Amino acid sequence: MSPGLFDTLLLVTHLLRQDLARTFDGTPLTEARVAVLWVLQTVGPSTQQQVAAALEVTPRNVSALVDALEASGHVRRTPHPTDRRAVRLELTPAAGELMARMQVEHAEVEAALRDSVAPGDREAFERGLDAVAERLQELVAAAYPDAEAGS
């Protein structure tokens, strides 16, 4: 008997997490810390509140992550240019290079995964995958209406 859709999705999730863990083995980076870096890479310098909103977690969660990323030399806090009370977070040059490499690696893995699907099936596969992800988001939101999606 072949695995069902849910089992396959669990396997894919496990393999992606395993790959991430191998990528950052021996570094101070974790999946949660990389998520902060990813937001700063894609959005640019941001406040902790903006990062928390993007990750759908509390600012307190982000604060601990940023403390660790600052200590490891991946993020720096700078004064906000227009709000004296706020602090902006930005990637250090080394973290910027790391994230640029990660974007290239993601594109390579994505291409390899896409190439594993027959060319005539790719459009339908991507539509189906998007539909599954959207429906799963709806089911999770309905099951946990008061929970933050990223926590």
C-alpha cells in the first residue's frame, strides 16, 4: 500500500527539516533564527515588531532570537531613522552573504524538485500543491483560532 497524502507531506516536512539541520550543523543558527534572517533578507531593515508580525509570533519571541543573532554576528541593531523609540534590525554583511547563498541553494533545490515532475504535469502539480497548502492553512486556523500561526 502506498503512503497517503498526509504521510507524504509529513515525509517531505521531515526531509526539509533534516536538510536545514545539516546545513546549519556546527553553527549557532536554528530554524527559528534563520526565519528572522529570511525576513530581514526579503523585507530589509525592520523593527522587531515588523519581524514578529511577518513571522506571526510575539515580539518577545523575536527579542530572544535577535539577542542570539546579534551575539553571533548575524544581526545588528541600529537607531530607527524616524522613530527615536524604535530600533531597526539589519543583517550584517556576513549574514547578507549567507542569505544570498541560501537563496541560490533554495533555487537549485526547487529546480531539482520541479525537474522530478514530468514537464506536462508541472503546472497541475504546482496548482495542487498550492491548493493543499492553502487548505491546510485554513484547517489549522480553524482548529486554533486564538493561536499565532508561527508559534
